[in-house]
Amino acid sequence: MSEMRRRGELMLPAERELCIELGCSRCQLREVLDEKEACGEIVQRGRKRSLSITKVTGKKVLGRFSFVAYGENMIGNPAWNKLWMCLQPLAESAGITGELILGGLHSDHDRIVENVERGPETVVFTSAASDELSKRILSLKGKFFIHTDEQHAGPDDAIVTLDNYEAGKIAAEMLAAHGYKNPAFICAKLLKDGSLYKMYVRRVEGFRAGCRKYGLDFSENSELWLPGSELKLIIAIVKSAASFRGGAFDSAFLYTDIDVKLFYEALIEEGIKIPDDFGLVTINSFDRAITHAPKISCVTHATHSVAAKLTEVLKNIFVTGNKKAGRHFMKPSFHEGETLR
């Protein structure tokens, strides 16, 4: 795959998959493929075919990058999966090819490190299966890393990511705009390298600042830090619903949409109506927000803005050779769902 990327080619699916995708017969497909191969747009290599990006787009391949993320057969984190799906076509249209490198908890970590080492010099790093694996990848010599997560990025490292501080401020602003007065912040106490996860810390910092700015009643007692382990977190989220029954809080900012359905159901079991009795804001992506019932009012992941800025940064690196990519924190937007009155 990496050799193919170096040639400026993109692997095509098998004929059967293409027939299903295009809704045509194999005979019709082969006629088109033969025609495209004759003009150089498709390259036949053994039994496999690839698309010549240079020939099709008329553009020189400016450069190549690898996109490193946690996962086995697909990216495990919904936010990073959305980012890859958005970034890949934007980069391809700019003449830049991306190679996805996945590594999960049960993957061969030596092989993952080797794949990154053998891959392109420029690496967009989102996450890895463990802090240890992240350190191994980030310590590779001769690589230029662009981070999409503040956790492993140093003060001088290139970073393109969601502005988590602004996300927290926007959540507070929207709760205030809808008439809520006493919000709570619900977050997993996720530890990385012995300290709280930076993205969550920045979210609550922004939320605190927003509450002060918009006159909301918020204190240390309003922050509900829940266990970071998955099972304990689910139990704690469900139990936290009971604490809202007495009316101490009239709304909540949930740090992410993980297990939000369980939170909804727990609130309903406690006799709390959303949004009449209780308002809810999360951080989510629009297409996931609208799948819940009621539809979530949420601060977005700024996926499209992050992908567009990443493409811009990558293009500048490959055109100018300047690797001082800087630090870019993209302001999110807000999706008006049905969980605010």
C-alpha cells in the first residue's frame, strides 16, 4: 500500500464490490475499466487495479502523509473516524495522498511502529491504543508530526484540533440563552500519563469561564468527575441522574455523547423531563446528534474546519518545505437539537 501511495496511485475495490456500488454487470464494468486502462487512468498490476491520481486529476502528487489512529479494522473513535472520512477527499483533491495506519489493543504494536517508520515523513497523529505505543510512535526519528489531540503535543509541536476551551464556553452560553441557571458538568476522570486528559480539562475550563461570563451558578460542587474505566463510567452516569431529581441542577454539559442514551433513560426513570425539567448539551457531531431521541443540542467537533485546516497545513508543507506548521484551534459551531427548552 505504501509503495502504491509513493507512485501516486489509489487501490480500487474488487470487481464485485464495484459492480454493486455502480449497479452494473461485470461485463459492463470491464468495458469501462479496459477503456480507462487504455488511456492511463487505471493501472493494472497483476490481478489488482489502481487509480492513477496524477492522470485523473491532472495534478502532480504534492506529497503523502500517514494518518495514525486507534482501531482494529476501522477507526475506533467516532471523532477521529469522521475526521479521516472528511480529510481524505479534501487532501486527495489538493493532490495529497493519505495512508491510514491503525493499531488497536490487540494489534501487533511492533508492526504498527514499523509501519509508521516505513511510511511517509509527515504524520497526522490522532491517538494510539496506549500511552506507551503513542510514545514509541512519537519518538521515531525523521518524522514530522501534526497532532489532532493536545494530550501528546508539546508547546512547539504542530497541532490542528477542536478548540475545546471555546467548546465549553459555547455550551455555557447556550444554556444561559435558553434560561437555565444552575448547570452541572459531567465528565469522565480519564487519566493520561498520570494527569487528567487535557481535552476534557480544557472543556471544563471553558465551561467555567462561560458560566462566569453569562451569570450561571457554577462551583466545584457542580463538577461531577466520574470514573474513567468504561463499566464504572456507565454505572456512574446512570447513578448521576438520581442526583438531579432534587432540583439542585437544572441542566448539564455532558463532556461527550458516550452513553448519552443511558443518561436519557436514567433521567426518564427518575421522572425528569427533557427539556422542560432539565436541559442537556453535549459535544457531538451533527449526524450522531440527530440519531438520539430527543435529538441532542450539542457543540460540534468542528470536523470540517479541522479537516480543511489540516489540508491547508499539509499543502503548505509540501509546496514550501516549511515544517513550522504552527498551532491551530478551530472554533466549533452549535447544533440546536431538542434538549433545550
